Amino acid sequence: MKNTVYTGLANDDRRIAEELQAMGAFDQPQADEKSALAKMIAAVSEFVTWMRWKGEVGVYGCRVGAAHARRMEAMAA
């Protein structure tokens, strides 16, 4: 359990934390946090998506017809 500051008075904070503990406020397990590797992979994925979208806007002028324009270019090539 973390030492959370509720009132700023050490004795009151301990008493409040003990009462919350007795009422079961901290019974649920702590949520698992993503690992640093998973966060890094997600960030790279979002960056690559942003780069692709940025390129489509630069080439086609908008994102609306980018998928259709790619299909048409692939058929022509």
C-alpha cells in the first residue's frame, strides 16, 4: 500500500489508510503495467503510422482517398 497523503497530518493519514484497508479499499490486485519494451513497440508503431499518413497527405493532398489512390496506382503499375 502506498503512503497516500489525505490530510497532511501523519497520524490522521495513517488512521484514514487503516480504515480504508479495513473496509477493503485495497483488496483488488494492482493492475499490471505494460513493460518498457511493449511501450516502445507501441510508440514505434504509432510513429510509423503517423509517417505513412503524413506521406499520404503530402502525395494525395488528403487522407480520404488514399486507399483508393494506392489501389489505382497498383493496378496501373
